[in-house]
Amino acid sequence: MDSAGWDRRYAGSELVWSAGPNRWVEEVAADLPAGRALDLAAGEGRNALWLAERGWTVTAVDFSAVGLARARSLAARRLGDHTDRLRLVEADLREYAPARRAYDLVIVAYLQVGEEVRRPALRAAADAVAPGGLLLVVGHDSDNLAHGVGGPQDPAVLYTAQDAAADIEGGGLGILRSETRTREVATDEGPRTAIDAFLLARRQ
């Protein structure tokens, strides 16, 4: 889906995603000291806002102006006098170049694009991680199409944690975890299981 498609999706009255952070983002970042974070493909800003509420200075990047407008509105309500903790950048990740070695935490959550876009985007994300910092990549796993629920139905935009690890190889990060994870999703047919790719890496 292009930026116009996401603009239309975010233009509804309700949040597309939950107001709280992604569960894997919360697991990784809950006990980290506040620092500088970069949230790529940030959408409505749920992860960026949660981090900013916890004292982080966050740059949230997305190509949907409508999604970022929603994030800005939420920030005004949730951050109060601390809205300066959140910087919103409208940009396409095919063209955006984050500052090198600048962020203590870089998040790429559910960027579902073809390999020709994903690989350079993840390499740029890895390059943005500061010494001692973390890169978290979460996506709908390739296996989700046949054995999971939800997510894109195009296999070309699905990937594994091993794919993500290969994308950032040679970028100077050590892989801490590269694995498949499952999460329960409520559906009209009852609880179902979604399958995610999970990669966590650190720059020494």
C-alpha cells in the first residue's frame, strides 16, 4: 500500500492500531533507561508515544501525513508540556536517511514491503544505532500466511527473522535474538495465533 492508501486507512475516526505499544516493543524497552529512539514506519505513533511518555526523545518517521497528524494529536493530549520529546518526520523509507550512530533504540515494526525496499531500509536502520544501542525488527513472518492469522496476504512482503538478520549482516551489530514468535489474536471465529518474525541486535 502506498502513502495515499495508508492516508485513507488512517482517516477513519478510530485508531487503526491499539493506543498502547506493540507487545514486543514493550518487552524490549520497558526496562531500558530513556535515551534517543528512532521509530521507522511509525504509523499513528503508538510505539513512539509510549517511549516519549517514558522520557525518551523519539523521532517517528512515516510516509502517511494522516497517520502522523493522528500521532501529533495524540501527543498533544498524552505528552502535555513534553511534546518536544516527539519529533514527527513525513518521509518515505526508500529515500529517508537517518543520522548514523545516533540512536539508543531503533524500531522497525511491521514494515511489510518487498525485499528491494526492506533490505536497504533495515541496513539504514542498523546504521542509525549508536554504540551500545539496540535495533528491534518485528514483522509478519513468512509462515503466517499458511499457518497464522491476519497480516498481509502477499508472500513477497513477508519475511523471517533470518531474512532480517541477513539484511543487516556486515553492519556492525551483534544478533541477540533471531526467532519466530507467536501471539494470540481475537477473531470472529475465536482466538487464533499470529506468527511474527523477531530480531534484536546490539552495536558493541
